Amino acid sequence: MRSLLFLIPLILVAGPAAAAPRHILATPRDGGAGFSIAIPPGLVRQDVRGIDSEVSAFEGEGIALSFDYGWYSAILSCEAVKESCAERRETVGGRTAHVVEAQWPFDEGRGHRRYVGLLFELGGPVRLSASATCVDERACARALDVLRTIAFEGGEPPPAATPETPRW
């Protein structure tokens, strides 16, 4: 009994455990597999609507995340900001992602001057474009960690792109 009384003040001081990240599941209107992602509690869902694809947005902690899943999702590249941009491929959720990281010479309105994005070609014309604008390098590192939690639900992965036939 004494040991239990000792634990009660410890529990009161420590407080409840931090909330686990939320998992958001999206299924494109155009067919294909759905996906889930772990969203930290500090990022709040924004009210956005897509026209021809499934879209979602979250903001907070110096990060604005957005997702566009469907036939007309954006293609990511370093065309506009060549001198401050890097592109690479990375495996996320068991699929190949085209990763773009950039720093803009201008402020896009919220103090966000950095960008990180992932593009997944999901077969046929279906793509997932997941990206974030951020206030600084540290916020973009956190955003990339969130984007790396993407997991695909069902559906067959598309054939791997070869160097001769890149998908982007």
C-alpha cells in the first residue's frame, strides 16, 4: 500500500502521456490504393476541397502540410528554383518517392521560405503529391519525418521506374 501511495504523486506530476499521432486514411476518387499518415497533434486539419482529387491540409508548428491524391496531382521538380533545390529518390511506405527540397528567395506569405515534397507515381495517371512549406530548416526536417510516415493501403504497386523511363 505504501508503494502505491508513493506512485500517486508521481503520476500527478508526470501528467498523462502525450497524445499519439492521428492516422488519416485517404482513398482517391479516381481509383487505386488509399494511404495513411501519422499527423502529430500540433498540426491542425484545415478546411480544403479538391475538384478532381482527394486533398488534405494541416498547419501548425511552422509547417503547412498538403496532400493531393488523384489523376491531376502536381509533378514536383526543381525547375523554378534550380540553385537552391535538390532532388532524389527515396523509399517511403514501400514505394519509390521523388523527393524535392528547396529554399525560396521569397516569403510565400506565412514566413515559409523552405519546401519539401514527395511525389509517388501509383500506377496509370494516379499520383500522391505530399508536401510542406516551412519557416526554417528544422521545421522542414520535422515535416519530412511526418511525410515519411506515409503507408499505402492495398492496391498493387506500380512497376518500378527504370533510368531509361523515369516517371517524373
